[in-house]
Amino acid sequence: MVTVLKKSVLRCGLILSLAMGAALGVSSPCMAVEGSVESPAFRSIDQWVRTVYTAKDGAPRGVEAIAQDARGFLWLGTSEGLFRFDGVIFERKFADRLPGGAINALYGADDGSLWVGGHYGAVSRIAADGTLTTWGSPQLLPSTVMFITQMPDGVLWVVSNSGVQSLSRGHWRRHGPDSDGVPRELIYQGFRDPHDRLWVVTALRAYRLDPGSEHFVQDTSEAAESAMVDRPGASWRPADIVNDEARDAYGALWIPTARGIVRAHWEAGAASGAPPVQEQPAPGSGEADDESRAAYRDRAGAIWVATGGTLEQFRPGKITPIPRSVSTHDAAFVADPSGRLWIGARQSDAPATYDGRLTPLPTMGGSVTAVAASPDGAVWMVGYGGLYRHIPGTWSRVPFSSKLEAPSAITTPFNGLAVTSDGALWMSSKGVWRLKDGIWIGPGDIRGLPTFAATPTSLYAQGSTVWVGYTGNRIASVEEPGLAVRTYATADGLAVGDVLVLAHGADGLWVGGDAALQHLHRGRFSQLSGVGGEHFANITGIVERENGEVWLNGVRGLFRIDAADMAAWRRNPGYRVPFELMNERDGRPGAPSTYHVNSLVAGKDGRLWIGSDRGIAFIDADRVVRNHLAPFVMIDAINGQPPTAGSLALGQGMHRADIAFTAPVLGIPERAQFRYRLTGTETATWTTATERRATFTNLAPGDYRFEVQAANEDGVWSTSTAQVRFSIAPEFYQTWWFRGLCILAVLALVYAGYLMRIRRLGILICARLLERERIARDFHDTILQSLHGVLLRTKMATDAVTDEDARDKLEKAMEATRDALVEGREKITALRGDRQSPSLLPERIGKLAGLLGSGSSARFSLDIVGEARSVNPAAEDDIQAVVSEMLSNAFKHADATSVNVTVVFKKRSLSVSVRDDGVGMDVKQVRRGALRPGWGLIGMRERAQRLASKFTIRSTPGGGTTVTLVVPGPIAYWLPPGAVARLRGRRWALWSLVAPG
């Protein structure tokens, strides 16, 4: 014993799986049995699901210590450092922050922290938030840390090979031989037993610290050995033990040895000093056969075993395979009413029974290809060795019909046996055979059934009816005792392809084929389909339980469909049922063959027997093993940066966020699910995925919050949500002030364009004024001067004429000439556009109103707002024309009692509004074209456009009409003389504006 302990110390320092303080000898509280509080049935080591991680999967080499923290992550201490495992990725952590040297001890505390013990005596605490604190010499002994644990009183104990130390309320204490009773000699081992006693073992003796005590008590090495296994009087250990053992939920010990992991357990009733039953897993290949260095039990009940080059996981699966002491692959099997399983081996092995132990049946010989149980309790088996019937305690051989060829010469095996409620035995090979009351009939004797040319693929008895399945999408039923036959094919709605299995349904018949699964009820076939496009093809076993659940075994796996979903499907056959799929990761040993074998059989007490190409297994449908532990979910990084407590800034110009997250789902990590969302975007909806990374692109600057939840392999969602906030800083062109400047710039450009247009129109109007001045000058210098000459000559002629009649005519001519001169001067004045009185426009509007409203009874009023200004003569004509049309419509067509004109003089505009209280009109119909506008309205709009003015009409039927013309100031008002003088000096500019092209 001394040598063994010393070897383990020298190799790695001892890691005890019980260091986590897990309860021993009881089932795991997390990997629970659904629907039961009983202790789980014992499983041999080959009935555990085994998963091997190698360097190809990223597993580190040289694992010396294993622990699990409170969040569920698995931590591995190696000679290279500390690694974290979440079920998918082995990730090295704190590589540049932990002390150098190998890690020999790990302990996960209840507060979420992880304690790390090193080869040179340093102890580090990694808090749940990642904060790392390290203690070393001189506070701690500079010797290899072998064991770390925390007692229920909160005191942390560290055992190294040269002493014992404890940490209480932030203070370290070294325990001495005299004051505390610790050994003076070299310590080989430290551990904590199931009763919370701390043990320290040396070469010759052991020391024990009882709960509540402050002093170690000397004890024997044998007492320490018994305390390790929690079995009084037991001191057994393998001679090649390497490290401390772990205890599973069944009370068995997993012991690392030089030849691999050894599982030991004591059978019920074994003497206290008796050796245990030892087991080892089936040999693997390559690195998997190396020496075991550590064993650890996680909180879900799985056992982790470290070897030189691998990390292996053993866990109880939902499905339990039976031992393979005989060939059970592709076997025919049936369960009798007592629950015993009868197995017919297709190979040369003898058939067997299984009721917790596998018992061969040498009487039957070998190669049984079909098995059936009859209602009277008898079991039938048929194969190349003949047909046998078993009743309790007796086997009897039943002779074949003389019509049936000798069994030894049969090339097509018997692939089906069925017994009806009246005791008739049906058998299929090439065709269908029936035995009743010692009389055989063959394929040709049953009218309506196919003959030898059609080999049945499935045979099933339901009461007094026998169902036969064939290739080519065909089934047939034979009704006892009259042997009435009915066939079903494509024309009857059957669409399963080659029939693989026929099974009882609660209200009909299930038909499984290589293409689909259908249910026959009252002559009608309905197809069962699952979510995600599942068609349940290649189903070879069907069980519909009394509680309404439907179980299907096929190439893809074992399907379970809930009773509520089946009820919903029966109400609506188009409903796609949710399902649970179990496969090799749940313990199923391979996939079933499609070779005419019913691969799913209901047994006693909810047990279902499952056949496959690698053996037979079972599942307790009433007590399915499930992981009820909600996973912890955490966010690892955003764009490679670890998340912070506050908001993480991603930097300017960042449009993409890659967020890595994870959850420690160690059982079946590929079934872990995640749902996440990013708030701050337009669509902050939850997305469900299996990947542990989310990527968001085209992100705008702003603040975001990412949230994620996780579910384990059994769909249990995390109770909390991991979240992180981050922000994306905008580039300068994405800031609010830059956008404001852009908006202002656009507005400035629009306003500048508006001013340029107004200036252009003003220049055009001034050009018109200058042109009128030129015409006025030419008119004055030519026509008026000629008229003056005519007037002078006429005066001279008048003075020279004495004839009164002629003189009178000449004077009239002179008068006409004077009138022409006066009129010419007036025209020149008008053409030159001399500044008018500011009151002329309102006066003219008043005169127009008086003229147009002379025949109307409407009252007229004129309001002037603002200081009156002189109106540009070039624009005045169009303004007066528009106002005249407004007044004409108001007086003639509005049937108004009052008409008001408001003239508003503003610095930048001139507006004229004509408002009446008449009948009004529907402006929307005018805009839609339902009412055609008059020519007057069209003319007003055209004149307003020519003046670059705004022309609006507001009117409702019966609510009167208001028409408004708003003319820009540079067009409406007389330009200052200086501006006109400047324009006169730029004739090239005017010419460019008015010249053609």
C-alpha cells in the first residue's frame, strides 16, 4: 500500500473526485430518471456511453487533474497549463497569468471560483468573473500541491507533500505537528471522505481531521483505505493504482491504473473484506489504451478518465445495451408476458433469453431467424434447424409440412412468425404458411395471397387477423377462420414503398416502409410526418403505447412522439408532429437492419427492446434518463475582445460584430441549442441556432445589447440570460453634427438656387425694362419728333390760309396731332416704367372690383397689410390680370355675399388674396381631373409660373373660396436705381440671357 501511494504522489499528486463534495452512493441529482425517484438499475461498464477525445479533437496531453466549476465547465490541469472544456472546444486559459510548472490539483468551489495547485507549491484562485489571485512562498510551502478542498465551514484546505495549510477569512495558516497533530514525515496523499473528514496519509500511518475539530487524530492506513471506498473493513486496491478513484451513482469505483481504468463494485451481500467485481471497458485503439492518470465524476453523473493522450467520458445513456456474450446483431427477438426477452441469433450462436442475465439455449442449436410469442404464453422459434415451441419447462420440435422443402435446403430464411388469437401459427419465407391444429397449408392454398414468387417482408397478427407486407408497396390481410383475403396497394392510398414493418395501432394498423410511415384506419391511409421535413422513412419497428406515445425505430434512430402530438395529428393528419430522436449518442448500439426484422418490441413495465446491427438494447419508456440541469451560458468575446462589465466600444467605422458564446453542455454537446437577439437593430427578434457564434453585419453607429440563452441536450433552457452591451462610434461623416451640416448645406444650395432663379427672373425683367427704355427713346427720337415737325408745318399752313373752311380743317388736324403727341408722351412714360406711387396697385384693384362687381350684390372690402411699395411695371400687368380673373370669378360664379381682397406687402414677397363666402368647389376633384378647370384658372396658373410665384386655391363645397398669389419680392417690386444702373453696365450679361439659344 505504501508503494502504491508513493507512486501516485511522484507521478502527479493525487486528485480525488470527491473533492467537489458530491454525495456518494446515490443517483446524480442532475442526470435524473424521468418519472421515478428510485435508484437507477446497475449498469455494467459496457452499458455506459463512451466518448473518446484525442489530440485531433483538441484534447491536451498529460492531464493530471480534473475538476468542474459551479457553472459546469470542465477544467483540466496539465503539464502545459490549465484548459477549459465546454463539450466542444478545449481552450487554454490564463496561460500568461498562472505560475509556471505543471498543475497537480484542481478544486471547484460553490461560489463559482476555481482553485489551482501547482507543482512548486503555488495556489491560485480564479474567481467567477475571471479575477486571478495567486499565493506562493513564503506564505505557502514550496512543495507540490496534491489536494485542495473546502469544508462545509468555509475553510479551504491545501495538502502538499510537506505539510498542511488552510485559508480562513483571507488568512493562511500552516498547521504544525505539535499544535495541530499533522505528520512530520513526508505526506503521500490527502483526501476527503463522504463523511466530510479530511485525511492525510504518510508511508506508515494516516491522520484524520473530524468535522468541527481543529486537531488531527492519528489513525491507521487501513482505516484510511476503508474511508476512501466508504466500506468498513475493505482495504482492496489494484497493485498498479496510479491515482485516486471516483465513485459513480451506482456506488462503483473508477480507479486509474497503469493498465487503464478499472471499475470495481461489491455485489449485494458480499463480505466486507471480499474483493470487488472488476470491469474494464472494451479495448480501444491507439492512444485510448494508455495508462489512466485521473478519474473524476461531474455533477451530471458522467465519469471522466484521463490517459496519457486522451480524455474519455463515460455516462449513462437513455438506451442501455445488453451484454454481447452471444451474437445479437440483426437478431430476431420477442418479449413474453413475464418480461423475459427471447433472442434468436442469426449466426451460429445458440439462441438465448435475457432477464438481467443472458442465458444461452443450446437445445435450439443455432441460426434462429424468427421468434414469436403466442397468447397462451408459448414461444415459437424457427430457423435452419427447424421449428420449435416452448412452454414453461419444455421444448418441443414441430415437424414441417411435407409441402415445405427441407429446412437445410432452404435458401430464403424464415423471416416472420405470428400467432393469432385462436392459436394459428403463421410463418413466412417464400410465401406464407399456416399451421392450425396440426394441419399445414401453403401459399397456393390461400386464395388471393401471392404465391412463392412474392417473398413477404413483414408478418404481424392482430387478434384473428394476419397482416402480410410485401415489396412494391403492397400489404394483405387474412381473416381467421375463413381465410378471407383483402389486399391494399397504391390505388387504395398506400404509399410507403417496400413494406418493412407492420404493427398494432390504438385504432388501426401502422405500416412502415422505406419511403414513409402510414396509419390504416377504417380503410383509409394517413401519412405521419414530422417537423423539419421528417417522413419517418426506413422504419423497422413501431410501438404505440397505451398512454398514446408512439415510438419508432429506424435507420436514423429511435423516435419518440408525445401522446398530445399524436392526438393533434389524428384530429388533423396534415399536422407535422414534433419528435425526440435518440441514436448512438444515447446508447443505441448501431442502426437496425432493414432485413425483415421487427426492431422494436414492447416488454413489461414500460421497457422497450431495440434491435440493431450491433446488438440489442432497451429503454425504460416510463423512466427515461434526462439531464435536468439548466446550463450556464456566457459570452466569450466580441470581435476577439473579452466582454466588460460596462459597454464595450468597438471603434469607429466598425460595421460587423462577431460574438462568441458558449455553454458547458458536456453530455451531448452537439444537441445544445442557443437563442439570441441583438437589441438596437430594426429586427430584435430571437434566433435559435446550434452554432456558438453569431455574426451581425451592416451595423450602424449606436448602442447595442446582445442577449443569449442556452439549452442542454434534453431541451432544458438556462434560467438566466447572458448579455453584453457594446457601442459603435461613428465616423465623422456619421455624426449628428456632420449630418446637420450636410442638411444645412443642401438647404443652402437649394436656397442659393432659388435666389439664382429669382435673380435670373429679376434680370430678365430688368432686361425687359431696358428694352422698353430703348423703344421709348427710339419712339421719342423718331415718331414724336416727326409729329412735332408735322405740327409746326401745319401751324405754318394754317397761318397762311385765309379760307375759313380750310383753316378750320387745318386746326382740327393740328389738334389731332397735339393729341397724338400727348398720347405718345404717355406711352413713353409707360415704357420707361418710371416709379409709380405705392398706392397705385391697391387703387387699381379697387377700380377693378368696382368695375367687375357693378352688377353684383356682394359687398367688397380691401385690406392692405404692411407698408405699400411700388410695383415693378414689368410684373404689374400679369399681377393685375391674375387679380382681375380672381375678382371676376368671385363676383360672377361664387354667388357670394361678400368679397374681400387682402394685399400684403412684405420685404421678400407680395401677396394678393381674394376671399369670398360663396358656394365653393371640390379642389380635390379638380386635382384628380374629375372636374375640368376653366381657361381662366389655367391662365392664372400660367401667369403665376411666369412670375415664379406661388398660386394656391383653398375651397370646400359650401365653404367659400380663397385664391392667393404670392410673388417673390425681387420680381414684384421696383428695383433700386443703383441695381438698374449696374445692370445697364452689363449688357453682355443681359444679351446672354435674352439672346436666342
